[in-house]
Amino acid sequence: MKPFTQEERERALRWLGRGAEMARDRFGERATFRQMIWLLLSDSLDVLDRVPDQERRWLSSGTRSGGWSSVGLTKAELIEIERLRIMSAMMPFDGTTKVMPQRDDVDRAVDVVGWLRFLSKGDDHSLQKAAVLLAKGAQDMAIKLAGKPGRRQRQTAYEIRTQVVGRIVMGLRDFAGLVPAADGLHFEQRYTA
């Protein structure tokens, strides 16, 4: 891995500042940089899950040129679906509302998820996978992946989170020169990597 550029370092500091805000909002004065990093990771995965799936949108968005035949629904099919929805007592446009992430949110999410590269050792990506599963709330699957299914779940989840945050902090230190400040809930640049 190569060291962060100055631009990447500045973006990382900005994202860590956003993480500090999230941690203060959730934990108040008891917030720690460990909670901050875990919240950043969880939020980033959530943001990436909310980004629209372009392929699905392209397949279901009316008629498009697909070479020899058109792809998607015709106007008659859309009218029939809407008629069936109304007859089923569904209001038009009923469904789950989705909050679209803003550009800054997506940039932050991509950068923070990129920090997962600090978790790999050679070809072993099991900690990365366990971190993603745990951050998304799939605790049982994360514990199975970690290879510790017989142990207490809360303890194992705590150990996974501790390893993940520790390796991210070490990666930020080694490749970006960013370390947790001793006086609070922020990171500072100690040296250039």
C-alpha cells in the first residue's frame, strides 16, 4: 500500500471530523474515537446500500434501446400495473421512501470503506468480511465467519470491533500520519507518511 497523498489525508481528517459529530450526537461526552470509527464504518456501509442500483433502474425504466428489442415495461404494462395497484387499495407511488445520499456522503462512504484494506493480511480477508457483516447488523454471520461460533456473541462481537478499529487506527497512522489526539475526540496529523 502506498502512503496517502495530502488531498487524501485532508479528506480523511474531514471524514473523521464528521465521525466525531456522529459519536457526540449518539454517545454525548462519553464518546470515544473507537466508537467514532465504528459509527463511520456503519454509516458508510448504510450510505452505499442506499445508492441506487443502476442496472436495476435501467432494466425497469420504460423502453430503452436494447439492440434488437426494447428493454423494460411498455406504457400499456405500466398502466395495467397502476390499475392493479389502485384496485388493491394501494395509493399511487405507495412504497418505501428512500433518502438519496448526497455526493459528499458517497465520497465519505467510499473513502471510509477503503480503510477496510488495512484489515487484510495477505490473502486473508475474513476480518474485512466479518467487519462488514457486523457493521450491517448480521452478528451471527460475522461470528461464524470469525470462526468462533461457540463463544458468547457479545464478547466475540466486541473482539471483532476492537480488532477492526485497532487496525484502521494503525493504518491511518502508518499510511496517513493521522493519530488520535490525546485531548479529545479528533485525529491530528503528527507526521507525513
